[in-house]
Amino acid sequence: MRRLALSALALAAAATLGCASAGFTPQTPTMPAARQALRPEYRIFYDALTDYGDWVLIEPYGFVFHPKVDYASWRPYSYGFWAPSDTWGWVWISGEPFGWATYHYGSWLFDRFQGWVWMPGVDWGPAWVSWQMAGNYAGWAPLGPQGGDPWISSPPAGGATVYAPLASLTATDLSAHVVPPAEAAPIAASARPVENIVERDGVRFPFGPPFERVERAIGRPLTRVSIQELIAAGGAAASGQTRAGRGDHPAAPPPADAAAARIETMRRAGEDAARRVREAIANKAAAPARVPVVRPPWIRRVEDETRGPGAAPDTTR
């Protein structure tokens, strides 16, 4: 028995030495696989959106965000309203707590198994959609990666484009005015793309239908809105109007030990913005003169530091 015990000890020691000599040190995973697989500058979205959906793997796109919504009836850019801005064109104002990220950064994809999923990006825009016009109707559809089609293999039932009368485009209860898919075919047949791309702070984005066309349909001038940033450069709640592009970054990213507070700040700001929008929708109120926008100023800073100075712009937005 003593010889067997000594032999077992010798084998264990040999195994330990073998691991040490090979430079192998067993490690415990420090983060979920989905978060680890994302580009470092996208992990901030993983942390901020984890309560509102799941991250699923769809090749060849990698891990994408799948919001907790009804698979059969939900689509992006449907629960909220459009607000006209002289600087940014038509800005989508979402009533969903994840909307501050998914409608202003990145792009959408439609997968027949998962439904609509979102790919993160780092360029802020008023809305990443393609616009169409047909007579007195406007249509919009999510843009896919690099501005392409949003579906992976086949489009969703009823297509990806939503149509609404130009006269209702600014209504806070916009979803009540959207043309049902079964009635949209004649509009889609005559629709033409709105080629109105502008550039701000190095980011190219769709400005949307000309304000003059919408004003003629409504019968009065549009009230232009301003952007109210809900997060200041230091990471606290903010008020007032600031630019919403690549500029106005903090001097340095928040310290590592402030990461949890930073994520919580984004969540609170996103939920606050969504709450305001839901109240406006429920009351059928006019769009506020200053619309809430959550644009964490450190998102671009994280990307810049990860890719280094002089790096090419991010093509996935």
C-alpha cells in the first residue's frame, strides 16, 4: 500500500512539473464568451444592454444583440417617433430602454431563426435607416452592415420598409399611423429612394425626407428640435445641447474602477429617455423642443485608444 501511495504522489508531482515546464497555468474564464468575442470597443454595449436582451452567435457576423421583444410582430424603428433637426435631419426618438444604442450606433440584421438582431458600432447617427418616398408617404428601413440590406438570407414577412403618411411623420404616436403591411404594396411599387446623405464630424448619415415636403403635407412649418444630451463628458447626468458626433470627448476615458458606475449611468439615462418618450406617446403629445439623447462621450474614445491614432474609420458604424 505504501508503494502505491508513493507511486501516486510521484505521478501527481510529475504531472505538475510537466504542466509547469510547458508553461501551462489553468485559468478560470474572467468574462462571458460573448463579451470576450466582441471587439473591445463594443463591450461597453454588452455591459449596458445585458438586462434588455441576449447576445447570440450568428456567423459570419459574430455575437449580436437580440432584444427581448415579440419575435413575430416586432421590428426596429417602430416604437417611437421622428423629430426634425436642422443639424441632424430626422432623428429617431425611441421609447425602448435599449434604443439609445441600437438606433444610433451600429446596424440591424434580420435572421429567419432569431428575428431582428443588432450589430454594435461606434459612430453616432440620428438614425441608421434607408429612406423612401412615394407621393405623400415616407418609408424607412433599417440599414444592414456597411449600408447594405438588413436581411441575412431572406427579408422578413411584409418586407423591411415601414410606410407612414408624411402628415403623420412627426406624430409621437407614429405607430398608430403606420400603413399595415397588407396595404403597403401599392406604395412600395411607386416608392423612390431619398438620396440625401450628409456628413457631420466625419460621419456620413442619411438626413431623410426634405423638410419642405413634410411641411407641405402638414400644412404648417416644422418645429425644429435640439438635442439634449443626458450624459455629460464626465459621466454624470447632463442637460443642455451639445454636438452629437465624433467631437466633445473627455480628456481621458473614465478610470477602470469607475466602469460599473459608468454602465449604470448609461442604463439610467437610457431608461429615463425611454420613459419620457413613452409618456409622450401615451398622451399623444407634441414632440418636445429638446429631445433626449444618450450618447456616452467615451464610446469613441474607447475605439480610438483600441485602434490607435490614425486608424481607418469603423466601417460597421
